[in-house]
Amino acid sequence: MRLDANIRKTGLIGHPVSHSKSPEMINAAYQKQGLPYIYLAYDVAPEDLKQAVEGMRALGFRGWNVTVPHKVTVMDHLDEVEESARLIGAVNTVMVEEGRLIGINTDGAGYLRSLVTETGIDPAEQQVVLIGAGGAARAVGYALARAGVQRITVVNRTETRAQELAARLKTWTETEGVGLDQAGEKLQGASLLVQTTSVGMYPDTEACPVDPTFLHEGLLVSDLIYHPRDTRLMREARTRGARVHGGLGMLLHQGALAYRRWTGQEAPTETMREILEEALKET
């Protein structure tokens, strides 16, 4: 790959982004397929989001990913939001078509693909407790609801936000939204716990989003965090006989779906996984 004036620009905006492994993963995919693209990460403070989005349009970006805390607010600065992203209420990927900024969401589909292929579960058999109510929770909740799970209980520190997300998902499945103080009670009858917050992410790796005594052997505990790959929540779940599922697969598959939208090519997922695993060993 030559870095010249014809290189096509893609990237990531978030705050912070220094921990992200997406540049290694996506650039390795471009190189594997010999595509004239580059992917860079940009730390954009919330107050600078509008200016950053307009700057990327002006600089001729092909597209970019969006991570916390911008997945919801970025929608205010786009020309169009695809229906699935609008229903989710969050955007994690932007496409540029003839100068128009189009918001899409690959998080939910990427998560569901990872969950099913790596664990073999049938979503239609699951009683879900979803921790968090931000952009990732919206995407994952939407994907699980549309996949036919029996029930989703949204648990969040701010109960009103949990109730708002539960109401959004009620179109497709039975839901409720509760505060964090009710997590233990709701986990008793759950079969799938999905952790979507940043609690336990590097460098605060000893943090745990729920009291570990609530975990039990009937659970599959799915933590979206991928750095570290083995979070404290996952370790606590394993010691109590629960199955675990980490966040690397979601990162891989949502990235592969964005890659296909930007380039028109199927992503080399095995190469991307190898690069991710190697990058995470080094940190």
C-alpha cells in the first residue's frame, strides 16, 4: 500500500481512543487485500464533535467509525440515518456518499454474529439482563430483541435511562427497565447477562459492574469489553460455574461489516482476528 495523494481515508472518532485496536485491525485488512485505504483514530472531545464531523466531510473521508461518547450525539450532525440505526438510536459507522454523511450501525449485527457463532446459543431461548443504556446497549438490545429473545431487563445506574431503553425495545419483546440496585433479583431468573458499559475496561481492570455473588451457573456472561480480554466479571462468572463470552468477536465483526460498506469487499476476518489477538497480547 502506497501512502500517496490518492489514499482513501477512514478512521475512528471517540474520547478517548488511545486504547483502540481498530487501527491495527482495519489497516491489516486493507494491506491484506491491497486496497488503497488508511484508517486512523482521532480523539474528539464532545464539545468539538460538530467541527470534527464537518472537517472529515471537508477532507474527503470515505467513512469512519464512532465510539463512546459520540454514538448518540453524532446523529445530530449527519445528513441521513439508516432505518435500523434510527430504531437503535445510535450510530457506530458513517458512510460518505456523494458528500452526504449517512449513519449506520454495525454493532448489533456484529455482536449477534459473535455471540451465536462463539457460544452456539439460540437467542429465542434467552432471558436477558442487559447492563447499561448507552449506544452499545441500544445496538445490542435491538439485535437481541429482533432475534426473538424472550425478555430483556435493562439495568442501569440511572433508572430512567433503563426505562427509556426498555420502552424502545418493547416493540419486539417483553422488557423492563430497573436500577442497579435490582440487578441481583433480576439475575436470578436470567440465562444471559450482557455487560455493555466500560466498567472493568483497562486500566481499571479490577472494577466489576455487578456484585459477583449475583452470578450463577445457569448464566452465560457476555462482556463487551475486549481490553482486557478476560475481565474481572468474566473471571468471577467462571469461578461460579457460568459460561463466558468476551468482546473481541463483536469488535471484529462490527469492524468487518463497516469495512464491507466502505470498500465493497468482504473483510479478511481471520487476518483481522490474528492482528487483534496479537495487539492485545502486547498491552
